[in-house]
Amino acid sequence: MSLPLPHHDGSPLYVSNDAPQLGETVTVRLRVPAGYGPLTAVRTRSNPDHEPVWTDAVRIGSGDGWDWWEAPVTVGNRRHGYRFVLVHEDGRVEWLNQSGLHRLETLDAEDFALVAHPAPPAWLREAVMYQIFPDRFARSAQADEHPAPEWAIPAAWNEPVDPVLPGRSQQFYGGDLPGIVEHLDHLVSLGVNLVYLTPVFPARSNHRYDAASFDSIDPLLGGDDAYIRLIEECHARGIRVIGDLTSNHSGDRHEWFQEALGSPGAATETFYYFTDESNTDYEKWLGTPTLPKFNWASAALRERFITADDSVVAKWLKPPYSIDGWRIDVANMTGRLGDIDLNAEVRQLLRETMLRVAPDAVLFAESTNDATSDLQGDGWHGAMTYPSFTRPLWGWLGAPTREPYLTAEGEQRTEPWFFGQPIGGIPSYTAAEFAGAVTRFTAGIPWRVRIANMQPLDTHDTGRFATHAAPGSVQVAVGLSMTLPGLPVVYAGDEFGLTGADGEVSRTPMPWSRQDDPLPAETLRTYQALVGLRRAHPVLGDGGMRWLHVDDETVVFVREGEDESVLVLATRGGANLVLAPGAVAGASSAERRYGDAALAVTHDGVALAADGPAFAAWALPGVAVPAASRGADRSEARA
């Protein structure tokens, strides 16, 4: 039985204002189990301008077995870190930061953090994202009017994906934007309310990350008019739409690159890193000749791409298009080359332009490994990133097969693909290790940014989770995506149970003709129920989060707010546990919202039991926070 511990996070329960201005004083609260200690002092320690500042906390009252403490923190920097220090009567000292409770002094990098940059749009906390790869989603009758381009290898909708080059990038199914419009009712029935479209600009590949222009929509997708109609139809259904933009590189057929290639002195010469006098050799993304890298030291590129009123970034945010934001491809490498690092300048310019042109738009980064240093609130609202959720989820809930698959070079492999890591396949993690990874990779990210980070089971760049999922574990994985702090993501086709060994085979055309078959229909019902759970309980979008129990098979946590709370159990091998008395309030009023796990309140605490794999959620009353003005004990903590 795990005993409750002192807790704080960046949610409204504990922070009076998560969007402060510089110089503003914010009230932060600490929640301590009754009888913990006893404590002689509670303080905050901040580090503005890298010089420690301390404030004393006061105990403002008690409720439901917890004492509440409150302290002022004055925001001195754009990212203002703080932690709590608890001084015990016996002389022991404990430090509380985002990685947990510690006896030894902790790292500044893992402090709680207030962010004094403009806040993300409020709608983001209510969003459930749906990712669409346009060539593989749906093909309308209009697509037949567009002959396949000369680079393409045409494929019928029911043909298998070709994972070997050149088919890997050139196999062309002809999905288009009118095809997406024809299936928007599916998105409505699923419950998602944010569509992320991978690139829609003209290119010479099925993925379109090698843009030939940023000024128009690929005619093969239906052109500008089809894009406008898609966005209008989505907006009419309460669904927002974001685009996908490559800020690290263009395609080698891009008009800017073609103007400068072999033409020293061209107006767009500075947009790229040409490395010879004749402008025929150049820096490339990961050595790929078709993807020349942008040089963000160029003032002209910054203006054309970001800052001008008619820039690429601005154009598509404005009417008649009015997209709702951008996901920036390869954001982690943008502006970085050797000893050059302009990444912060670029992401801040992106944010500034979006605030000016469309202040309610969202900005995501693709940063698929440890993105902590870039995710401090100065540019990206959140990120598509894998180590804080996706990779450890695969490790815990996977049951890897040795099914053979083909690489891009045509080599047959049986070692399961695992995010490009040469580690022998998918590692095996316990539930405790999963929870530990979540904590490790979010400890350095401000709460406000963490809750905007995407939580996909998989994406267009990865294998499908279901390929190696342990029997019965898909609902567990989807449930965790919907209930842990972060932005839930459904990659189109996951709701039908699609599989795929790697990031190419996962780009399977949607099986519309088989959606009523037993397996797709059952999987769809699971997704609808769990997306519905997320949408029905706002606390899952912005509420606080406490781990209540972690062992090798099971995690239990609670998302908490003043209006409601949600208790969550996720297990692979089954659960039979008791939460300590006082660990979670209101359990006697628990209302089942998903799953068939058992919950019983006994004199020993809250008993939870389930056969695994299982996912369950219960609605609980909100948390009562004592008002400072009504606090029973307003005496300041003693030094």
C-alpha cells in the first residue's frame, strides 16, 4: 500500500494563474497529507536570474485528510522555476519538484515552472486530435480527373503498401481532400475535434514533405478550393484543422531552390546552405539530396517564410483558408547545423507571427526524442514527441512478434521496428518503468506545455501500436492516451485496428469497405467510448494528476479539479490492490465511466481489482480547496 505524499503540479488546483506577466505574483499551493511530518516550515525556492529567492508558505486549512499550504511566487523570468522545501521537526529536509519528493537538493531543470509567454489557445485543452495522411485516407470520384503524375507508381485502394524504394515514397493511391470531406461524419461519430493533416503542398512524393511550393495546394488533392471547402466543412462540425509545414528543408524541386541552384547571386541563394561557388552542392537533411536544408540566418528567408504579412506561415492562417495552426516538421533540427543554433529565434518568430495574424492558433513542434530544452514555452505550445508516452507504452503493453517485414532497401527483418533505435527490438518494461519514463521525460517541461504535448500510440512515421500489442491491451493504451496529461492523438486507421511494421507500412489506405467487419467495428466502439470519456470530463484536459499506485503490472492515478475528478486504473496482468485511506477523496461516491474493474471502499482504504489487461475510469467529486481567507491556521511557518 502506497501512502499519500505531498503534491503540487501546475494545474488550477495549485496555481492561481498559469499565464502570468513578468513581475506578477502568483499564489502556489502545496497539498500535504494530514499528520505528515510534523513540519516546522514549508517554503518555496525560486531561482530568478540564477539567484535563489525564498518565500514562506502558510497553512490555509485542511480537508479530506489533507493540509493545504500557500505561498507567493513573483515571476522574475519568462520561465520561472520554483520548488518546495519541507522542513521536518526532526531536522529532515525534503525537496518537491516535478520529478517527485527528494531528500537531496534537486536540479533547477526539474523545478515546477511558471511561463510568462502568451498562453496557448484555451480550446487546446478540450481537443482530441485525429491525424490524416491525405494520400491514404479516402479517394473521391474527383480524383479520377487527375492523371497520376510522372513520378508516381499508381496503386489501387486495396493493394498492399510497397515498403521498398522507390515505391516507399512514390506509391500513389490518390487520396484527396474531397475524399476527406465525404468521411467527416466518421470523425464526428468518433468524437475527435482537431484534424492534423500531413503536408498538402505540391511535391514529388506520396508524403509531400519535399514541397515544390508553399503557395498553393497540390492539384492532385483538389487544389486551393478543395482545401477551403474542407476547412469550412470541418469548422461547421466543430472540428479545427492544422497544417504541416517543413521549416527545416524544402524539396529540391521547390521554386526557391530551383531559382538558386547553379545560379550564384540569385535572390533566394541565401535561403539555403550552398557549399561551392557554383551553387551546385548544398547541405541536405540527413544527406538526402531531394531535401535541401534552409539557412535561417537569411533575413530574406525569415521574411518570406514567417514574418511578412503575406508569408507562408501567415497566408494559410488568414481567410479564405483560416487553418487553426501549424505542426512544424523536423522542428528539432530547424536552424541547427554544427555550431549554428538559431532554433529559438525561429520558433519565437513563428509564435510572434501567429499571435499577430491568428492569436487563437496553435503551434506544435515535431521533436521525437528528448525535447525538454526546446519545450519551455517560448515558442512551441507542445510537441509530437515519443519518449514521454509512446515509446514506454510500447515497452509495457507490447508483445513483440517476429513477423518478417521489408526495409526501404528490400532487406527482410524479423527484429521488430522500434522508433529507429538499434537496440534489438521492442524493450520489455513494467508498469512501474512506464510510469517512471513518463515522469522522467516530463519533469523538465512546464506543466502548461506538458498538457499540450501530443500523446499518440503511433503516427505516420512509426509502426502501428496494434502490430505488437499484447492481446487485449489496445483499450489500455487508448485509455491512457485519453486520460494522462497531454493531447490525445488518433492516427487515422487505428480506430479500425490497422497494423503496420514500420512508418511506411503503417500508411495503409483506410479500410472503408471493411469497417463493419467484426474486428474493425469492435475497435471503433472502443475508440468512440474512450474519446467520449475524454470529451465528457474537462478535468482530463486541464486537471492535476497524482500517481496513487504503481507496481509491475498496474498504474493507478487520479486527475483532479475543483469541479470533478477522475480515478483511472490501467493494468496489463491484472490488479488486486488497496489504496491507503485518504489517498483519494470521494471514492464512496465513485461512478463508473469505463471498464468493469471493481471498486470497494473498506476500512482499510479503497480496494481495486481487475483481470488484465483492463482499463477503468470512475468519476469522483471535485477537490475542496480551503480558501485562504477562511483558513483555520494562518500562522506563518516557522524557520
